[in-house]
Amino acid sequence: MTQTDTLDIVRKVADLRARVKYWRDQGLSVAMVPTMGALHDGHLTLVRAALEAADRVVVSVFVNPTQFGPTEDLSRYPRQEATDAEALDGIGCHLMFAPTVEEMYPDGFATTISVKGVSEPLEGACRPGHFDGVATVVAKLLSQCGPDVALFGEKDWQQLAVIRRMARDLDLPVEIRGVPTVREADGLALSSRNAYLSAEQRVQAAALHRALVTVAEGVKAGQSPEELCHRAAAEVLAAGFAHVDYIEVRDAATMAPLTGNGRPGRVLAAAKLGTTRLIDNVAIEE
Amino acid sequence: MTQTDTLDIVRKVADLRARVKYWRDQGLSVAMVPTMGALHDGHLTLVRAALEAADRVVVSVFVNPTQFGPTEDLSRYPRQEATDAEALDGIGCHLMFAPTVEEMYPDGFATTISVKGVSEPLEGACRPGHFDGVATVVAKLLSQCGPDVALFGEKDWQQLAVIRRMARDLDLPVEIRGVPTVREADGLALSSRNAYLSAEQRVQAAALHRALVTVAEGVKAGQSPEELCHRAAAEVLAAGFAHVDYIEVRDAATMAPLTGNGRPGRVLAAAKLGTTRLIDNVAIEE
């Protein structure tokens, strides 16, 4: 464990624990921001919110293999640790935890956390096993670090809902906090996967957010969610997307179909632009 | 939360956490002994070991429905909270945590922890879902209490192995400690389920432990484990047992078949005496 005035980087759970204990012994509060690296301004907004929320901030950078399916982009997922460390250092983050796969999943590793219901539709249906991988690695990271609060981007809305459910069900002694999505000027949600887009695709990509906003406004105005979603899918395809995995209106917390019982709703989508899969979501304003 | 010189009983997670925090603020260490109540001298031996291991001891008493199968003895499992509290008070236990089912599994509960490998054979094969229920409730209890050390009886050897694996895999910041089985004079392992036995069955029951010891001695002497286990099963049946679920020699940590590579072995058995299912295990001495 290096100890300087600037960002420290640790790779071992034992070193992470030692650092957090050192803070705890001084009565300092701790926030954690789990990430897969390739940090963009969305991540940095999370880290800034974490710096507001607690005395010390740990950002984990770990491309978690168990949340990628066999045909997904694990091997080409962007990795840029030095750049990430520089960005974190620049905004005053205290510690970067960057474990190896072997540190996280040593020989004999055998445990999986599954969350029924909220993890099953949408991303869960498109990416079998994805949320098991997410729930398990997040539980591990929270247990390794023991923060008071952990912050996650609302861009991965269903992931946030799964993590909330898991943390509540397992009585994890941590507050789970969502932070609003950061968007480009044209509405495109920041994502590490945007780096895969060509210049032309980058322009087309904004159609996804536009379509979600149209659905949300239509639902608020009392139009049929089903019809709105079909029209939105058609618009996204017309804008150049190759395939729409889903555009759906759901209960914001449970991901069940929205039944109009006054519970908050969310419009969620996943679609492929070329070979790049983008997801996004927006609130249905009350 | 009642606060007297003697045992306190709390039923809410928030009260448990408040009490443990109060201890922590004084720099006291905490041990936990998860139980399903119906406490016998085996449990009390665990609590005495816990009192040696830490400054304060929490015993949870919770008959966990999720680890019982649909045809198992959940409804008739012995419940005797007042007697349990008296016994704990008598040996200096500090806190009994006796939550309701609703406190542990509120509406919307959806999370399951599964451990592959070690949980699959033996009890895992006989009782589908049992170890998912165990792993999940133990993770919850440990997270609710946050002890330094948690103690479990070796009588449920495979359960102990599953919990060790789960705690290591999820990086739970707790030491998992096994405590040797307490036995009657004739070798019968103490168990809350022994209360189901008739006087005649109680005498017959000792055959299970005798058979396990014979297998362990035979394996140590170089005899065939398979042949020894078949002979042991025949002896147990001849002694009056109605059915042998399994008698097996296994790797003590992984529950895989013992391959003679110098790793510790364990002889494990489950058998039915009338309608009462008894389990037991013994070490193969090195």
C-alpha cells in the first residue's frame, strides 16, 4: 500500500481493509463507488457525490468477468487504469481498489447471490446470469470495504434496483444511493461502451434517449404505454439502430409491469447500434 | 430492548445493531452463535466456547423456514423460547436475538445465496434447497450482528463447510469456528431432533455413531471405504433404523470423494429412525 498525499492504489483486500480501518479509527466516514473502470464524467460525478457524502472515498476498478456472458465484450471492454487513476487523483478521490481476478475469485470460489423478481426481466432476460454476477461482486466489494454509503449510477437503473433489493434482503449495513445519469448535450447517456461507436453511430445514438423521453411524456399524458413503446422502437430502428432488445415501461422499483397504482414508473431500453449495445432509462414524472 | 443484569432478548434487527454498536463503542469484541433454539448441551457448549472467544455473546434463536423442505418437520420442530432464555441466562450469555419470520423475511424478500460444490452432495442431495436456506440466513444473521467470530457445531459438518466457503467467498469480515460435537454416554450426538425419539429408538440411535467410528477406524487401517460404508449401513439398518440416506467418506472441506491425496477425511451419515432423521459425522484421524 503506497501512502502519499495523492491517490493511493491497493490491489489486495487485506490492504483495503487496513486502510479503511485506519480511517475508521479516526472516526471518518467512508463512501464507495464500485466501477469497471474506463472512467468518464458519469463516474466522476458519482465520485464527486461520494466526496460530498463521506470523509473518505474508495473507488473500485474491476472488470468483473462473472457479469459478462460468453458472447459479450469482456475481452474488448476498455481498460485504462493509469488514465483512471489520474482522473480520480484529479478530483480528490482517496483510494483506488484495483484487485486482480485471482484476488476476487480465488481457486475454489463457489458462491452466487441471486435476486428473484427485479433481476428477471429486461437486462436479466437479455443477459442470463448478468445480475447474479453483479449482485455477487457488489456484495463482495461492500463486504471487503465496509462503507457507510455506496453510490451507483442511475444509467444502470435495473442494476441499481437489484443492488437495493440485495442489500436490503441481506441486511448489509450500508446505504445504497443512486446518482442521476450524466448525458452529452444531445441526450446520449455517458457510457464506457460509447467508445465503441463510430462518428456516424455517435450521432445516431442520441435517438435512444429521445425515444425514451417521448414515451415518458406520452405515459404522463395518459397515452397507451404499449403503443408508445412500439412507436419508440420503430423510431430507434429508423434512426439507424440494428436491433431493439426492449423498450418498456416498468415499476421503477420492482421492474414489474406498471399497473397504474400510483407507484413510480420508469421507461427502460436496450438497443444495438452496429455491434454496440446501449442501455438507457428515464423517469416518468409524477 | 430490555436491559437488565441478566440476559436481554431483542426481536428487531435495529435493536440488535444498537446493542452491538454500544459494545463496539466500548471496544468490546463480539461472538455470535446462530441456533434454531430447542437448546441442548451441544448448543450450550458452543455458547461457552463463544464466551471464551469474545467479550460479549449473541445467540440467535430462529427456526428458519427457508431451510426446511415442504415435507420436512418445520411445523413440529421444537420451540421452547422461555426455556432457551433461561439456559442462556444461566451460563452468562449476553443477548438472545429472536426475530420473527416477518422481521427476517419481509414482503418482497427475493435474495438467495447458493454455494456450489460443497453444498451439493449428501445433505444437499437429500434436502434440495436446504443449504441455500442455511447460507442465506447465516449471511443475514452475520450481517445483522457483525460479530468478530461465529461458532457452529461440528455435528452439522457439511453445513459448517458450506458456511466456511460462503464466508470466504463473500469476504465476510468474521472468523467461522467449528466446535466439536457433544455426545451422550453411548455416543449419540446431541440434537434437538432427539426429542422425537421413543425410549426404544433412543437406545437404537447409538448405532449410527458406532457405525461411523468403525468406518473411520477401517479407513485409517487402509480398508476399502466403499466396502466399510456398505457394511456400516447394513449394521445401522440391523440396529433398527428404517432407512439410510447415506454413509460416505468425503474430503472434510470440499465434500468431494476422498482421493487419498493426504487431505483430511470425514465420515458422514444420515439415517431415519422411524420418522426421525438423524445425522452425524466423525473425523478420520491422521
